[in-house]
Amino acid sequence: MYLIFLIILIIFSIIHINFINRNNIKKLKRLSLFWSILILFFYIILLLIFSEFSQFQFSLNLNWFKIYSTYIYWGGIIFSVDGISIFFIGLSIILIPICYLISWESIEKFNKEFLIFLLLILIILIGVFTTLDILIFYILFEATLIPMFLLIGIWGSREEKVKAAFYFFFYTLIGSLLMLISIFKLYTIIGSTNFQVLINIEIPSYLQFWFFIGFTISLGVKIPMIPAHIWLPQAHVEAPLSGSVLLAGILLKLGGYGFIRFIFPLFPIASEYFSPLIILISIIAIIYGGLTTCRQNDMKRLIAYSSVSHMGLVTLSIFTHSIEGLFASIIMMIAHGLISSGLFMSSGILYVRHHSRIIKYFKGLTTIMPILSSITLILILSNIGFPLTFNFIAEFFSILAAFNYSWIVGFISCIGSLIATIYAFYFYNRLYFGTLNSYLFKPREITYFEFCSFIPLIILTLLLGIYPNYLLKFILISSYLNISL
């Protein structure tokens, strides 16, 4: 009941916005912000009534196709919320009003369509994080491509935006075909694509290997894992600011969520067998991503490559096959969604004012933009895992899981964290310290709307860094992790 009401609320908001005159831009923006905040308040109510002693809650059963009184999907299509998905849904909902605030003045064309597309992405994301049917997961997983493709191609900031949009679309689409083939094969063997049915059936080990490869390649492109990461920097550089926030904040997490939700419980033998290979690829991603980040001159490209490094830490944590690793991967994805979004917002604000993302162009911004420099410093400290920030909790569990798996893996993870500290401070030092560059123009501090967009990210980062137990108990008790381990 609660879940369907949330979806209806978003659909109603889209319909309401659609009936507003497109020329009344101020009303469109204010109405969209109002609806996004109302959706956020309803989510808070869901979070308050969410029980920590129950696994799947707010369930919604839809009997889709029916053939001779037998449902194609045993038990119907089930949408439900547990201790993992509840926080990914929250991250998706929080980012929407932030995208509205940060794009308040930067979007100049097709404002109405832009505002509606963000809400459409939210509906799809809620479906992805609540479905317990792997076919519906695949459909919604692919459905996120369409609005993001249009966001990059239409509202992108530079001339190569169409090329970047096609990079994003075809890399993810083609990579996901192997998962679709695996789903078809699963259905022909078992006769169902429902997760609760599949988890109770032991799949032969030789089939698990092929299914694991198909799912891993598809989800690995989305994370993205090396070497399928080429589309990410290009998409980030050309995407509008809100597109980068959504891409880094939540869309990259679909791959990691798919690993935890489906691959771990359904293909345990294959997951254990291939874990050394995935950990090796993850280690390469951590080091390669960190070193490549150090040599970037474009702000957005730098943050994008840092995401490759952080997502490598996520996959490494998942495949250590430990409760600490699963904690680390979930926390890291949520923390990265908050911090990386904030860093993209900070670079986007500078681009709007100075029409350049080249780091060498900037210097001494602290003297003219002290508020933005202070906010960016908090985000930089959070990004490197400074104590009392949420990233510190994530990296602590991640490195702990890595050392429990192998001291060599743990040592390399520590090197990756050291490299992250180097490029983060080097990046901040080049932008904000030193003598002010005389070529800078429009030395304007951040606006009220831009300042408000940072507040929830910083508050959540610090609050969850100081008291992470609230999130951890839900992940442990109300999810199936303790069962699958």
C-alpha cells in the first residue's frame, strides 16, 4: 500500500507539471521542487514505520500475464522493500530536489521536459530497487538509459554531448544483453524469474558459472569495472550538472546493487570460484583509477576517474565474501553517492561562472568564493575517508574485509587510499589556494539555491559518519545478507 502510494504520488506530480504552461518557467520550477520535497517527506514517513525485524516490507504483488490460471511468474511480479533497498531508494529521492536546486539557473531550454525527466528517472529507480523479479529488474535497469541518454544529448554542456550520449547508451545496452540471455536460460530451466523462487532452487554449478559471467559483464559495465569504464569520463564531462549528479550519485550503484541482490544469493558457487579474478580486477581499478585521476586537468574527468577507483573498492569488498565486506560495499555506495554528487556540483558551479573546467585556469578561489571553498573542503575530506565522515566508516570496513581476505589485498587497498588522499588535496590546492588568477571573471559567490543544495549532502555525510549504527542494523537484521552468508 505504501509503495504504490509513493509511485502514484510521483506520477501525479508528473501529470500536474505537464499541465502547467511551459512559458511559466518559475512556476514550473517551484512546483517541481515542491513535489520533490513532498515525495522526500513521504519517504521519511516510510523510513520511520519501516520495521527492523522484518525482511521484505511494503510488498506489492501484480499478476502480469496469466495463462490457463497459471501465472508465468510464480507468485506474480513482486515489488518489495528491505534493509538494503530502503536506503538506495532514499538516496534516489534525496538527489531529485538537489538536482532541481542546482539546475535552477543553468537550464535554458526545454525546462518542462527536463523537470519531468528527472521524476521519470526516479520512478524507474524505485522500481529497480524494489523489484524481486530479475526480468523486471533487467527491463527497468535498461529503462534508465532512455531519460539519461536524452539528458546528456539535449542538455549537455559541450559540442561532443551527442557522442557522449551514444557512448553511454550503447556501452550499457550491449553489455546488458548477456544478462538478458542468462535470464531467458534461467526461465527455461526453472520456469520462473522470481527471486524468491530462484533462491530456493539449487542451480547446477556448471550453469552457475555461465550465468555468473553473463550477469557480471552486464553489471560490471554499469559500475563500471575496468576495462569497461571508458564511457564514464566521457559521459560525465558532457552531461549537464544534474545528469552528472544522478549518474555518479545513484546510476553507478545499480551494478553493485545487482551483485548484492541477485548474483550473491543465486550463484554462490560461481561467486566463490570467480572471486580472486574479480578482486584482481578491482585492485587494478583502485590503483589505475587513482593514478589516472592524478594526471587529469579537467575537473569533471578527475572526479569521474576517482569514481572508477571508489567503485573498484566496492566490488573488492563484495567479493571478499564477508559480512564486513558486504557492509563496506553498501555503505561505500551510499557514501560515494553523497560525496561524489557534491564534488560534481562544486565543479559545475565553477563551470557556470567561468565557462571552463580546466584546473590550471583556476587559482586562489578562496579569496573570492570562501563559502564554496569551505564546502568543497568538507567534501574533499569526506572523499578521502576523514574520521567522523561516512566515507571513513565505508573505507574502514572495506580495508578490514580486504585484510581478512589477504594481507596483500589489504596493503594494496591502503595504497589506493593513499593515492586518493594525494589527488584530492592536490586538486583542492590547485583550485582554491595561491594567488588569485587574474584571468578569472565573474567572481560571484554561490547563490542561495546552490548553497541549499549542498546542505542535505553534508548533513547526511556527517550524521551517518558519527552514528552509522542506524543504517547498519537495518542492513543486518532486515535484509537477507545474514541468510546468504
